[in-house]
Amino acid sequence: MANTSARMLRLLSLLQTHRYWAGGELADRLGVSERTLRRDIDRLRDLGYPVDAGRGVGGGYQLRSGAAMPPLLLDDEEAVAIAIGLGTAAAGAVGGMEETAVRALAKVVQVMPPRLRRRVEALHDYSVPAERGGAPPLDAVALTVIARCCRDDERLRFGYRARDGRETRRTVEPHRLVSRERLWYLVAWDMERHDWRTFRVDRLADPEPTGERFRQRELPGGDVAAFVRRQITSIPKRYQVVVDIARPADEIQRRVGTWGEVEATGAGDCRLTMHVDALDWTVMVLATVDAGFEVIRPAELRDRLRSVADHFDRAAGAP
């Protein structure tokens, strides 16, 4: 194998099987002398790959785990599997790993040849997740396009469907992606509205880089997660829910997460406040607290609770 770079990649691919290779066998696979093989092994060590060597008759080489993460060589099946796995983690299947998974996914997809990207897209388009906790389906490929534009300070163009169903075409300077309660939000400077905006990624269609670079602006307040939180809570909701619950405030706060505010009203009591467009999520929360509670408002929540209770009574065979 005359091309040294190609031979080094082939050598690394063989060593990454983590089997023990006899020196003669490995040299034969590469079509080189054992002396050339030793020089190639030394080059890999200089690049940070920890290769152990066995001396004497039957001596050979084996790649072991190191202190740092060197570059990996993946075959087609491995690359697709990693992309799909990272997409699943980005969708919230592994709690707390969403943003890390998106950064890694962006790197993997970027270096994929077009044939492998098409396979990843096909697997996404023609597979249906069994459950995502009520969250809309995630377009992992679109998410990686957005992540790369955030990273590279490149303007982004996409279609967007607002809460009222109105569709527009937007051009933005993307700042950050934020994961919140199994939804992804893009924080960006809107070029036409000349202001910061938050976009739900599941309502975003056909994101494409424009090729235009920009210099990042300073986000008001500096905290992107807090910015998204403020944007979401500022959207008018249909109902303001207020419920007094006979449970400690910290316990109820863990159940509702960031979807509601909980205030202690006594040693073991609290008041839950939520702003929602539909009451079903509130009903589900109240069904899990296993404690007495009193609905302060709205009256529609009391009606919804009576309706749900009737359904459960009939299912349980109540007279």
C-alpha cells in the first residue's frame, strides 16, 4: 500500500476491532514490512492512540483504552447507528443529555458522506416512535442543521408555523438551542423584526444555511435558558389554574417541573399556580399527588375533574 495516509487509516481501522494482532499478520494485511509497520505504530502513538506491543516470537499489537478520546474510524453501519442513537437521546430519551447529544449529532452528521445522511433521513421519515410523553416528533437532521449554524455563526432561513397556524418565512441569526420539557427552542435574532425571538423547533420547516456569516449579538440578560423561560411564560394562556394542595411544596414542584409555580402555605401545604391552554395536564398532575386539594380557580377545572371522575367511576363499576 504505497499511500501512507491510506495505510494509516487502514491500520487504525484494524486496530479498532480491539483484537490482538500478530505483527506478521498485520503487516501482511497492509502489504508492508514489519519494520514499516513499527514506524506506522509509532505515528499512531504520536497522534494519541495508545497501542500496546508484545515482543518476541508471536509478538503483536493491540489498541487499548486511553486517557483521552482520539478520533474514531467508523464503518457505515456504526456511523448510522450512532446518528440514530444520538437523535433518540436528543429527543429526550435520556434525561439531561439532550443538548450534549445535539452537539455530538451535529459533528457526526457533518462528516457523513451523502449516502449515509440519506439513510439517517430515511430512518427518521419512515419510523414512528412508540412514545415521547406527548411531545411532538423530533426532526434530528433539521436539529443538526440548526446546531451547526449556531456553532458556525451562519445565518439561517426556514419556514415557521405560529401558534395560530399562520405560516411565514424567517431569516435569523441563530444563537442557541435550548431543551425544555421535551421541546426544543431556537433563540435567534430575527432579521426582519430586528429583535430577539424564540422558535419552537417542531414548528420549524426546511432549515437551510444561507452561507452568510455574522457576529453574535449580546443576548438580553445573558442567560439563554432564563430567556426562553421568560418568553414562554409571557405568552397569554387560556386558563390560570390555582389549586391548594395538602402536600409539601418541594414534592409538588418536583412533579410539575417548570410548568407551574409552587408556593408553601404551611408546614405541609402549598399552592400550585399554572398557566395553561388545556386542563388535561393539570388533571394528570392532580391525579398523581395522592393528597387532598381544593380548586380555587377556574371553575372549568372543577367541571373537568367531575367529568374525569365519572369516567373512572363507570370503569370501576361504581353503582
